[in-house]
Amino acid sequence: MPTDSPKTRVDYTDLTAATLRDNDRDLYLCTLFVPKAHRSALLALYAFNAEVTRASRGSSEAAIGHMRLKWWYDALDDIFNGNPPHHPVAQALAAVVAQGLEKEALAAVIEAHAEDMVRESDFSANAQQSRAAELWGSIFEQAASLAKSPTPHTEAAAKAWGLTMTLRRDAVPPDAVRILHDAARANLDVASGHLPMVLAGIYLKRIHSAGYDLSQPIARRNDPGGLALPKLWWAARAG
């Protein structure tokens, strides 16, 4: 693939923001409330995660998903060598390497999704918490590092967010919904300092209000609602 030279490299921030907004609106909303100095780095990180998630979940053919993940895995060398592929998210990642982006963290995200594609379904609380930690742990740790925030409990945040996303996106057996909801809630209470926990709290409350019935429209409503932005603002202001 062609690449941009350092002298002609385009600012891909807007394209990256659009990619994130279209594919993971929740994390996009969270980036609106981080300090401007760190926003481009978090946009790039979260957009990368959205691309990897889409690669692993966007096809019924496992072989296609693995090919897409391999493209990103192979691209990491060029991204960190300053010669990224001509892809908006790859370009955005290369632009924020100097802010503390870690190649090993991004590789771990890809590897976790590749493993998840062949994982046997197990909706026990322990299995799903482990899965959530694998899929989201590196993202939350890297986000805290890029934001220069000493926010603790990144593993609990990863579990809370991952469990919440499982409840919102996956075909969860009815008898497992409350178990996973309660596990997510327990982790959220530990990791309340992370901005995505504001949205996780909204979504978990809806599932509770729906009587843990994911077939109810409110349980999987696609947006966090009008109160999400002021809640995110207040959480960011409170540190």
C-alpha cells in the first residue's frame, strides 16, 4: 500500500474521529471529555480497537476475519517505524507513537480478538470476566497511559466494560444475563474513575430496569441517552 511521506502527511484526526463515531459511538463520546492534548491519541487508539473488532466480528467466515487481523498485525511494524500504510487509522496511530503508544499493547489487542474468534462459548461469570479482561485490558491500560492519568483498577474497568458490551451485543443465554450483569456492576463499582464506566452504568441500569430481559427494547437501546453527556462532563471535571 502507498504511504505518505513525512512532509506530505495529512492530519487524519477528523477521519479517525468519524471512524470511531460510526463504529463505537460510546468511546467516541468519551474522547470528547478528555484534555485536548490527549484527544488525538485516544481517538487513534479507540479507532484502532473499533477496526480490529470489526475485522474479527464483521464476517461469518473465520478465515476472512483472521486475514483482516493479520493485515493489522503486519501493519504494526510500519506504523511504529514511521512508514504506516495509507489507512486513516494507521496514519493516526503513527502520528501519536511519540505520545506513548506501545506496539506490544496493540499487538495484544489483535491477538485477543484472534483468540476470541475460536473461543468456545462459556457464559459463566468467570469465563466472561476473563474474556473481557483479555479483549479490553490492553485498551484501558493504554488509554490511561496516553491520557497521562494514573487511573487505577484498569482490569476491573476492562471487565465491567467487556461484560456490558457482551450483554449489549451477544446472544447471551437468559439464565446468564443477571449473573453477567451483577459481575459487571461489581467491577464497575471498583473502577468508577474511568469515563466509559459512566456509560456502562447507564446501560446496566437499563438491563436491570428491563428485568434482565435482553429482548426488551430498552435493554439494548443503541444510544446512552440525553443525560450521558452531562454525566460524562461531570465525571471528567471530577477527575
